[in-house]
Amino acid sequence: MTVLRERPAHLARRPSPWQSPWNRCLAAGIAATALYYLLGSPWQLAWGNVIACTAVAAMAVCLWRRRPAPLLPWLLLLAGVACFAGGDLLWTYYAEVAHTDPFPSPADVVYLAGYPFLAAGLVLMIRGRSPRGEWGSLIDATVIAVGTGLLVWAFLVQPYVRDSSLSLVERLVSIAYPAGDVLLIALAARFAVTPGRRTTSFRALLAALLLVLYADTMFAALALFKGYEDVSPADAGYLLSYVLFAVTVLHPSMRDLPQSVGQSGERLSRGRLVALAAASLMAPAVLVVQRLVGAEVEPLAIAGSAAVLFLLVVARMAGLVRAVEQAQAERGRLLDRTVNVAEQERARIAAELHDGPIQSLNLLSYELERACLSLVDGRVDGGIRTVRKTQGVLQREVGELRRLMVELRPPVLDQIGLEATLRDQGADFKRRTGIGCTVEVTLAGRLGPEVETVLYRVTREAMTNVEKHARAGHVWVTLVGERAAVRLEIRDDGVGFDPAAAASRAGRDHYGLLGMRERVELAGGTWSLRSGPGRGATVRATFAHQVAHGPADPHGRPGVTVGSRA
């Protein structure tokens, strides 16, 4: 049986990606930055101001039209970018109109005002994405800030501190720029490890912050060691950061950026480990570099940074040990609850068998004995009526036994596979509830029987929750066989809920969400839940990709791609 995949209607008429404002903004910004390097003075600085002011205007217009909630983080972000653009305008005025180069100047005041605004906006976004406060992520960000802070102090701050030709105000202003960069580094690191989806707005904002840090570092290095010229590689960093700040606000996913998703961001990914290792080794690295270049070594700064980094690493290790102990304890409780639930299910099935089919079969034996007596006594009509009555009762009991068998393991999983089972389940759900259901399945082969059973039960439980609680208009079921994993996702457009509150209720015999998680984790997979009031819910289960036994098509044709719109 070959099942052709029907192309969804919303994909058949997918608009061109260049019709979206953020794509056009990104393309125009890259082209405008390239044009900047082709222009000569004074048009070059004017064109740079056009790029900056256009980005600020696009952000302001988008925020005014969308009015996202919460609005304050976005207004602070806009204020920070506007300060940078205002500093560019003042600098252009001094360079091209007044033909002076004062330092410090009002342009420096406006530039430096942008750092607190950006920092405040990032703090609010971080709090929105991690309302509970995650100490592990906070320690990681502090390690990165201390390591990079030592690097900035040794090579960008110390030369200004030792420069006796500068006045006190000039020294303070010169130091304020790298200090603002260290603050942005710490907040950018903390923002990067917050939980939640890595949407386009998330990546654009993070990339814009990194470009600002790159441009500031390049500008400071050129000013210290070579002398800053009218055109430098730092300009591209500043201009592209304006473009990416605008893309952050223009993309539709900006509404989800400062929102919590009820997930943890404590996982130590490979990238985070590399960043932490590099920051932790910053003190000896700075010492070696200063020795090699013959610079004056600051032993107190290096020793103090090394001590702080050591204490932070110890605190992080202690947190990891506690997390492992809690995970082991939770796994033990999970196993106990699963065993108890399994025993309860066995007891329930035994009770149903005793009170239902077994009692009925005992009655049927008596009825058949009555039929035999009737036939022996020559009462044929009475015996036939008794046999027919017994036959009807027997058919009902066979149906009840089939229902119990399906609860243990649906035979359709072995007969036609998980793909067709999910498709039939979606069609039955739509017919029974009136809720729209879209099922998309892409698998290259059959999965293991245990994994298929778990995925089937998770889908059934999730759709039952949608029917009872979500008040949804549509459900999307997606099962995808990726390169290294098999991923099941059930998403609805219902009223949503608070995952933290649901987790607390799950501990008081609310088995729905807890049961799904237990099934998936005990089978070796990972389970996650994403929801929020008014945002629907998404349940996701992922297993390591193991194609177990034979093709997806029961007629022997391997590699069948199955999909449908139920």
C-alpha cells in the first residue's frame, strides 16, 4: 500500500521570502553597507547616517504598529540604538561641518548613553525569558564577563590609565567605552543561554550585539595602536548592527522574544563549554601574552581575576553536582510512579476482565447449558432462541476484549505501521470532535515496537488533552525522521496554560502530562512542553533514530513517505 504525500495548501501558495519586510531590510542593509565603502568623503559619512537613521525609524514604526507586550524592553532597545545613531550624527557634524575633533564631546555623551539603555532592555528580556532565575546560567555569564573583562583591562584600559597626556575626564571617557562593552558581553552571554526557541529575532539581536562588540573592539584597537582612519573594518560592524537591530523588530517572532516558555536553560552545550573554558583560561593567557610582547604585567589584576574565576568554577561544579543528585532522585521517583501506575493499570484491566468478560462468559455457559437442556427435551425453538441470545452477548464481549487488547498494544501498529495509525487517529479525532487535524509523517522505515507504541500513546494522550481542555480550533501532528533522531510534535492553537502550574498539579495524581513524560523518558527519549496563556501548547518527543524492522510500507516497498490532511 503506497500512500502518497499530499502537499498542504498553505505550502502550495507559499509567498516569496523577499516579500517579508525583514528580508527586504536585511538585503537592503547588506547592499547599503557595501555601497558605503564605495563612496568617498563626505558622502560616505552621510550615507552611514542614512543607514543608521533608517534602521531606527523602521524599529520605531514597527513598534508603534505592533505594540508588543511587554513594550518596555523594546522601547529601551530602541532608545539605545537611537543613541548610537545620534552619536553618529554629532560626529559627522564635527568632522564635516565644524571641521573639529573635540574629545570628549557631546557625541561621546550620546554614544555612552546607549549602553545603559541596551543593558536595561536586555535585562528585562532575560527576566522575561527566565523568570525563575537560573543560577547556573548566571554563573556562566559571570565567568565569561570576568574573563573578557580581564582581557579588556589588560589591552584596552591599561594604556589609557597609564597615559599621562590625558586629563582625568579624557581617561574616564576612554575607559567608559570598554566598560560598556564588558557589560554588554555579560548580558549577551546571559541572553544567549536563556531557554526558549532560537527564533530569527533572537539570532538577529544576538548577532547585532556581537557586531557592536566587534566594532567597538576594532575601533579601540585601531585608535590605540595604529590611529583611526576615516574608513575601517569597524564601520561595517556598526552599520550591519543597525540593520540587524531593525531585523530583530521587523520579524514576526519578536513578540515571543521576551516571553517565558517554561523550559530550563541550564543544559551545558558544547558551545557553552568552549566559551567557559576559554574565559577560565583567560588569566594565564593574558600573562603569557604580556610576557611575550614585553608589556608591563599587572599581577594583582591577573591574580584577582584568576581567583574569582576559580571560585565561580567551583560554584558551578557544586551546582552541577546538586543537579545530578536531583536528577537521580527525580528519576527514582519517576520509576516508582511509573511502576505504581503500571500496577494500577494491571489492576484496572484485571478488574475489567473480572467484572466484564469473565462474568459474562460464566453467564453464557449457563445459557448454553439451558439451550442444551431445551434441545434434549425437544424444545427446539426455545433452544434456538437461547443460542441466538447467547451469540449476541458473545459478540459484545469479543468487542470488549478487543478494546482491552488495543489499550495494551494496538494491532494496527503491527499491521500497517505507525504512519497509517496516526493518520487514522487524526481522521477519527476530527470526525468525533469537530476539531481540525493535520497529520504530516515523513519516515524512511519502521521504528522499534517500543518506540512506536510510546509515540502512539503520547499522540493519543495529547489529543485527549486538546479535546478536554484546549478549546482549540486545529491540531497539527508532525512525525519526522531526521538524520539523527525521530521527532514527534503535537501542536494546537488553543487557550494554552502555565506549564509550571500544570507541573505542580501533576504531582497530585494528574497523570496526563506526567504520564507522557514518563513514557518517553523511560523509553530513552526526551520530552518537552511549550505553552503559555493564549498561545496554545506544543508537546514534543524525540528519540534517537533507529529504523528497526523492515520498510514503512507493509507491502515491501521501502522508503515510503506518508502524509495527509485529516
